[in-house]
Amino acid sequence: MKQRKIREDVFLLGAVDWDRRLFDALIPLPDGTSYNAYLIRGREKTALVDSVDPSQTGVLMRQLEEVDRVDYVISHHAEQDHSGAIPAVLTRYPDARVIATPQAKGMLTDLLPIGQDKFVTVADGETLTLGGKTLEFVHTPWVHWPETMCTYLREDRILFSCDFFGSHLATTDLYARDEARVAEAAKRYYAEIMMPFRKVIQRNLDKIEGRPLDLIAPSHGPIYDRPTWIIEAYRDWVADAVRNAAVVAYVSMHGSTEAMVRYLVDSLAERGVEVHQFSLPVTDLGRLAIALVDAATLVLGAPTVLAGPHPHAFLAAALANALRPKLRYASLVGSYGWSTRAAEQVVGMLPNLKVEILSPVLCQGYPRDRDFLALAGLAEAILQKHRSIGLGEGSI
Ligand code: FEO
């Protein structure tokens, strides 16, 4: 990719990583990703905003071949997909200084070979002029590490937001043209990366909305030239409200738990509860995370293996606990052979979730009439709980 002009003396650099399919050895990337860097040329000084993943260092350095000087490298976030090429940039521009929050300075020196003397730390609200281009540094912690910040370019009303508002999307679109596709990718990104910090993000949204915005330029995915819709989407995702929806995530070994899940899903659907069903051994964990963004209830389906829940259910419980979705209720269904401690173990894995546990339905062997009756009872309990918080009114 060559430099792309987005405003006078403001350029998009970076790399589109079309073929990457996994991030953090965990997160699926069905649509690849990009690592966006930006170049801002003032009358006196030039700043590079973030860099790229180490695997794409060569792409960035080729883009910089025509750039005689870089005075500042603004590092919004220490994670290596944005900071990894900074050492190479500093080798090419030895007089450049890295602009970062005080906490980012510590993390960058922990993660990368960058000397302490290379840094200039900036306070929240501090400004730097490049000559006709005024940069305001806005501390926005926990999007999604503690050291993160954004930069607001006053004259062009651009917010450089790094991971905040980002989307893992490989595209040649400079701007978010296919808004439905970008919204899906941005929601996936929020669910996987940002959701644990929902409350802090509410405050960060208040902070950035005080500024007039023409563009939001993240470090993954396309630029937003209609910033309002992505801000409104974030407002919706971080709000406390939940929907009349249940996520049913299950694993089955010999069909018993699957039969229970099918019955429960049908029972919920008959009662007007929207259900998102996932087979854990084959599901895209990103889709599961998206469904958790605003569902009211999570039901795990797990057969018992060696007295505890199947390991796939352990993983799903650990994921839900770590992502801290705004769930209100949770339960467990599953089959066991001779004894089980699955319920205690699953509940014990959800300490971060402020959920009420609805009575699990566990059956010995293949489910019989009494078990299906219990599953219908669980579906009814879920409906009544949803109604008690103002959801699902009018459903049968
Ligand atoms: Fe895109 Fe947190 O790095």
C-alpha cells in the first residue's frame, strides 16, 4: 500500500494484512485486519502516528522512503501491532522522539528495545504544534490497555483513536463505505477487545464527544468520515440495557446434551425469547462474543467429563467471565453418566459476572420426559426473569 492522502498534509500509511486469521493466538480474524499509521506534516515538524505490526515493518519503511524527516512518533498504545516497528523508525530517524503517556513509556521500554532518552511523555490535554497542525493528546485509558490515549488534530478535526473504534477488516476502502460490514466488524472488535472495560469506555466517549469531529481515524480498519454512527454504536454497546435474548453455547459428545439444548432453544423461541445457539467445538468465538454484547441470559450446555464440565464449556465460561458482558442471568444444562459436579464448577468460573444463576437442568443419560419438563421450566423461568426487567412484554 502507498501513502494515501486523507486531508492536506495528513496521510494514511500502514499495511493491510489480508491473510492473517488469528490474533493473540486466540481471536479469529475472518476478514483479516490492517495496521494503520498516519503521517502529519506541519510547517515545522512532522509526526508519525503509531506504526505497524512487526511482520509489516518493511511495508512501513518503504512508505517512509520519501519522508526526509520524522520529528515525533506518537505511540498511542504499547501493544506490538502498533508499536512493533517503532525501533526501525527510530533507527531511520535517530533524532525523533516518541510521544506517549507516562504509563506507555514504561510499557514500551518493557516490550521493545527503545531507550528511555527517546521519550517525551504527555499529560492529558497537553498540546503540541507541528506548525499549522495542533495535536491535543487525550488520555483514554483502557481502550484496551491502561496506557492508551488518542490524539486530536484540531485544524482538521480528526481523532486518531488507535484500537478505540477499530475493526479487524482488510479492505482497500479508505473510508467506511459499507457501513453494515464495518459495523459488524467493529462490534466483533468491541466484543472481543473492549467489552471488559465497558464502564471506562462510557467515560472515554464523553471525553472525546466534547470535540468537533470530521474523521475518526483508527489503527485497524477503515476511517470513519461519518463519526456519529460509530460513536452511537459504541454508546449502544456500552449502555446498561440488555435485550430479550439468550445465548446458548454448548458441546455434546453422544447427543444427550444436544437433545436438551434443542428442546430448550425451541422452548425459548416459543416464548418469544431470541436465541443465539453456538456449538462450541466448531463455532467462531468472535460470533459468540458478539452475541454476548447485549444478551440478557447465557446458558451453557455441557456433558460431564470426569465429574466436571466438558473442557469446551470451561473455555466458554472462562471467556464469558473475562469479557464481562452485561448478562443478568446464567444457567447450565447437560447430561452426565454416573455423577457430576459440573454446576458448581461452572458457577465457580463466573465470579466477574453479576448474574443470577437460574437452576441448572442436569440429567443422567439421555433426557426423558421429566428432563424435558425441567427444560421447559427453565425456559419459562428465563422468560419471567426477562419480563421482570422489562423485556419480552407481549410475547406469548
Ligand atoms: Fe491493535 Fe491493542 O492492539
